[in-house]
Amino acid sequence: MQEQSSGSYKNTICERVDSIETTLAHIVPEFTSNICGAIVIFIYMLTVDWRVTLWSLIAVVLGFAAFAVMMSSMPKWFPQTVVKSKILNDTAVEYINGIEVIKAFGQSKTSYGKFVKAAQEGADCFIDWMRSQNFWQNFGMASFPATLLGMLPAGVHFMMNGSLTQADMILLIILSFGVMTPLIIAFGYTDDISMISIIMGEVADIMDKEDLKRPEKSKGLPADNSIELSDVHFAYKEKEILHGVNMQIKPGTINALVGPSGSGKSTIAKLIASLWDVNSGSIRIGNTDLRDISLSDMGKYIAYVSQENYLFNLSVMDNIRIGNSSATDEEVMNAAKQCGCHDFIMQLENGYQTICGGAGGHLSGGERQRIAIARAMLKNAPIVILDEATSYTDPESEAVIQSALSRLIQGKTVLMIAHRLSTVSDCDCIYVIQDGNVAAAGTHEELLRDCMLYKNMWNAHISVKDNEEVPA
Amino acid sequence: MENQKKPPENTASGKNTVNPNAMKWLMKFAGGRKGQFGLSVFCALIGVAASLIPYFIIADIVKNLIDGNKAADFYWNKCLLIGLFWILRYVFHSISTTLSHHATFNVLADIRKALLAKIASLPLGTVSAGTVFRIL
């Protein structure tokens, strides 16, 4: 699994793909037609006098050899220039984004030095490339069209011995110019073909990536809303994060995953939500393996609410409706009311028709969170996963969000991940995750009694909470 | 094609080899617009033919000059003919280019559609950065 940033996907899909348009559009007809034209003329020349025609090829062979040398080094140089340019861009972006830190800590010299070095290497790379091609470029350009080089001596010789007429010789000389023009046009495209192949390589990199394998049609549907993980291993890149996790979540219960950060609890939630696939072992919902359920069916069973929730550049109404595209306006508003969104939405300039803007710019974090919960509410999936759904919210909206969540999870199978242990202490079962394993499981009381790690976490949590409550 | 050669060893940090499947994918996408490209190539061929015929006419003119043909009309007609082919060449060249641009924009659209569809079917971890995909 090779990770690429969303920025580089965007770059490939928008700009890089766009940049091949002109070249591709010209290459297809012109490359083919010019090569064909050259071949036709050449064949005609052969019928006029094959001996002189073949002699004219000496120059072409030399030219081809020069271009072949240049082409063969293209895959060595061009990707390097791409890499160097990318480093230069990244350095520049880092310099600009980090300018505050750079100035505050007097780092402008070293950071600027880094940029200068990247710029220098970028330039050197291009210069070295050009320099290494210089001779072959000129040699090729000079010899390629020099058909007369072989043709004239041969032609004169054949005319002297009477085996070639004057008229044919003139025809051949003129046609030899005719054969070169289309060839030169065609070979002008060789650089561009390399560029296209590099950009298409980026496209291929994405297209060749391994899909999340799910059947088009579900092979089976969950019998109930239980979740069962058996011996789940998961590695992110080379590093194994989960080492054989076993969990059994009963339908209709509220469950929590707790543990130190980096313990793998969020990964477990994402695996259950089918955002990734397990490497080995299995996850079953209602006794059906996740990998047998189609993605669209999967969507009906699981609602996943995370800490960051993206709002599309749509009206508030449509943003909530993403939870269930067939919901009526009334149903949307109902969900919003239950999640404590209705009041603040009505205060927006256009109420439910207000456009949220890119990432929901108009709304506060807590408001966005409530909209996301309303989405999940509207979706009405029997299994709800809350991935640190309350962690970033301000204390005021937390109470509202908590009550929204408690309405959302009524009668559902719930798996929640939370920082604040007090929010999970009422759960039916709490799983303590440590280093990619389930260290302990049980109710709050059981864990306080039996699990040292949980006890320590609880005590740390309580003391922080006490401090918070001390008036400033 | 020349650039289908074996990718070279990495010389700098990072990934700098071209995916060997690049041309396969290009052919696959361009193949979807075979008809449009075909028509474009056909027009381009007529264009190139029109650009080459004048060479034969010139050869004919030179031959007549050497043979001592002094009829001015003959040469004027030939020149007119060359001019005509010169115009034809650019007319067909433009038609071909227009058709080809049309087809290419469609191919790019197809590539983008395929890429977006592909991204949707990838495991979320492959598309890493947070804000692009937040699945409900």
C-alpha cells in the first residue's frame, strides 16, 4: 500500500492530466499521418530508383542513431527533473508555510540555505541533462535531413554509367526533401511522447492500486447487529498495528474502546467501518464476513461519525440529507431537531438553505459535529461507530452533543472511542486496547478492579477533571 | 515505442521510474474514442498527402524546364495547383486537429472519471489526507 497525499491525487487528476491535452491531441493524427506520408514517398522513391534511394538512407541512419542515444537517456533524466522540481516546490512551500517559525526562531539563514540548495540542484539537473544531450542533439539535427549526403554521389555515379536518367535524378532529389519534412515533424514529438508516458505512469500508479475488495452484490446479509472480531491482524505499510484482536460485541449494547494514543483503537473502528481491510483474521457483522457484504449494503448497516466531519459546499439541508438521500425535508428537520441543530440552523441567514461552504466555514466545530450526528441519525443504521466524536468540541456544545449522541444511539449497537473516560463509564462493555491487543474487557467496575492500565488511566482522568473544575 | 524501455534504476531519492503500464492505460483510454481519433487520423492523412503532392508537381515543373518547355500557361497552372494543395493541406490539418482535440478532451474526461471512481473504491488509508474523504 503506497500512500499518496490527497494533494498529489488532486494534482494528478487536475493539472497533470490536463497538461497532456495539447500534446496528445496533436500526436495522434500528426505522428501517424506524417510517418505514413514519409513511408509512402519512400516507397515511391524506391520504385523510381531503389539504389539511389537506399543510398540516401545513410544520413537517416546516422540521425536515428543520434536520436536513439538521446531517447535512451530520457528515462534517466526526465524523472530526475520531476523529482528535483518537486523537492524545490516542497522546500518553497515549507519555507512559506513555516515563515512564522523561521522568523521567530531566527532560522531564516538555514531555511533559506535549504531553499537555495534545492533551487541550485533543480537548475543543475536541467543543465546537466542539456549538456549531456548537446552533442547528439546537434549531430542528429545536422545529419537527419542530409539525404543528399549519400544520394548525390550515388546518383552522379549511376547517371555517369547511364543507368539513371536526369529527370529521375531530379525527381528523387526533390522527393528526398519531401520525405524528410514529415519525418522531422514526427520526430519533433518524441520528447512529448516521453512526457505523456510519465504522466500516464502517474495515472497508472493510481489505477493499478489494489481496491478494497467487495462484491457487487452481497453474498450474505447480517443476521443481527452483533460485531465479532476474530484474530484480526492489520498492518499499515510495513508496521503491524493490530496483533490478533478478538472482540465480541452483542447486538444492542454500548461498547467503548479506550487505551493510550497509538494503541490501535481508532484502527479497529475504521476496520469495522470497512474503510480498510484486515490483513488476516476476520470481522463479522451478524455472523457475515464484512468482505462478503457489498459497499452499498455495508452503508446501510454502519454509521461512522468521526472527529472531523466534512461538510460539502451544499445547503445545510442537503448536507444532512447525505445520510439518506431519499429523506424528505421534514425528516431532515426532524433529525436536526433531535440533534440540537435546529435552533442554530434557523439563525443562519437562509436557514436550512444556507450554503455551508467548503469545509463548513460558517459553522463552529461543535455545530459541524452536530450536523454530522444529524446525518448519522437520518441514516438510521443499526450499528453506530463514534470515533472520538466529542473530542474537539468546546465544553458548552459538549453537553448538547452528548444528548444528541444519546438520542442517536438509542437501541443501536454502539462502538465508541473517547478520550474522556467519564463519557464511557456507563458502557455495557469497555475494551482496553494496548499495543494492538485487547488487554482487558469488562464493565467500568470490573476493569477498575482487575485492570491496572484502566485504573491508572481512570485516576489520571479524574485528577485532570478535578483540576478543570477548580475555578481559575 | 521508444519510451517503453525498461525503467532505469532509481538515481535520486523518491520514486522516479515510469510505471511500465503507462502506455497500456493510455491505449485503453484512447481506445474508447477510437472512432473520433480514426476520423482525425484520416483527415490528417489527406492533409499530409496534400502537402506531399506539390513535390511531385515541382519535380514535373523542373523536368519540363530541363526539356525546354516554354509554355507559360503550363507553369501557371502547375503553380495554381500547388497553391490549391497548399490550402487543402491546411484545411484538412485544421479539421484533423479539431477532431483530435475533441477526442482528447473526451479521453481526459474518461481518465478523470476513471481516477475518481478508482479513488472511491480504494481503501481509505491509500488516500491519506484527512479532509478529502470523510465517509459518514
